[in-house]
Amino acid sequence: MKMKNACLILLLMAVAAGAEASKGKLKTFLLMGQSNMAGWGDYSSLDPAWAKSLEQNERIHFCASGTRWEVSGLQASRRAVEKPYKVNGTFGPEYSFIDTVAKAHPEEELLFFKHAVGGTTLYAAWDKDWTLEKAGQVKEDKKEMKHRLYALLLDKIKVAEAFARQKGYDGIDIQAVAWVQGESDAMREFSAQAYKKNLKEFIGNLRRDLPDSDFKFVYLQVNSMKFPFIEEVRRGQAELAGEMDQVFVIPSSTAEQPVDFPKYDQVHYNTDGVLNIGQALAGKVCE
């Protein structure tokens, strides 16, 4: 009997030690959408010390399509841009988003990944049940980069989970999804009218298909007023946030020269606008 008790005690101690050694799940944040999530901020205008402090922070892990689906350090896109300025790199809301979230979790490792493709609709490109016919209705059928973005998202989740396990975690714990999208759906009446329903279905699919279901879903109310049916999309975005749990909208101004999220043209946000968006999204996530 004593021997059995001793064995039981040793077993319990081993289990306790294993549980203590476990790192749990890696806190993960998703940033998704179209061109304003991809971002047109001027990287050369950032405070270099601030940017490098994020890029070289060993607690912060970042994944974007530019890293070939691999997790690496945070970095700006290295594309050359002239819209209307020419810079060596561009960035999206991720810099200020990551900065705000990291400050709210000062002792933890964090994983962020961005999945954003310009000019894409919720109606087709982001639809879980993507079809070439629907893509054709919104003129996305000729560009494969706009095909099956939902399926690509799930592939990227697998990359994130594998990375977390390599780091000694039990997988990923998705804390929030940040979404900046809607302008392309506002180009056509049928896709704008379907936006609220499609966004609700999109969030529901994410809650079923991602490893977690209780994450926050936070999005910017788009305000590119040049699109003919933007008010329909904005209305749907505003209404849905009051109808679903853990879903939040960041209101935006419709002024020609908005001060909340300033732009450099009628569609794309400038450096200050991008930084403000990231901070606003993260602020809601961290509430």
C-alpha cells in the first residue's frame, strides 16, 4: 500500500511539474482586410527608434504574406510607392496596433499576423464559399490573388499554430480579429446591400473555423465617400456591432478632410491615419 501511495504521489508530482512547465497557448491577434489594412503609411516618416523597438522586440512575432507565410519579425513592406510620395517602404495599422497591445501585455510573448489584399470584397474574395461566378460579378475573377482568401486564412492559422508549438506552447489563443474592409463592396449596389449579412456570416464562420470562438471582432467603419453605395456599407457596419456579442465598430467621420483618420486621397489613409486606425482598433481590443 505504501509503495502504491508513493507511486501515486510521484505520478501526481510529475503531472504537476508538466503542467507548471507548460506555456499554455500563445496569445494571437489577426489583422485582416483590403488595401487600408495592407497600408500606405510612409515608413520613412516613423520615429526610427520607436519602429526598431517593435521590430527588434523578442516578445513580438509577426507574420504577413510578405514573409511567405512564415513567422518573422515585424517589418514594413519593401515596395516602392509613389502615391503621391515615393518611399522605401510602407506600413499598415500593425505598428501602432502592436505597440498598444504589447504595452497591455508587458510580460508575454505575442503573435500577430496580417492577411490583407487590396481591392477585395467580402461578397466574393473573403466568402468562405468562394465561387468564380461570384468573383466575376465584382470583377475579381481575373486576379488569382483575390481568390479564396478565406481558405488562405485557414492555411495561415495552421502556420501560426505550428509556430506556437515550436515555441513550446499548446497552440494559439486568438484574442481578437481586427478588420479594415468594405470599400470594394460599396462600389456596387448588390454587394453593398448584402454587406451586413455577409459580415455577420463571415464572423460566424470565423467563430466556427478558428481555434477559438470567443475572440473580439473589431472593425473600422469605412468612410471612402467617393464610392456610390458607401452609406449602405457604413449603416450595416454600425448596426451589426449592436446586434452581435463581442463585435465592435470604430466610428469614423465622413468629412471631406477627416481629422480622426486623415487620408492622402479619397480612399487611402496617410501615415497619421494609419497610425490612428491601429491605435483605435487596439484600444477597443484591450478594453
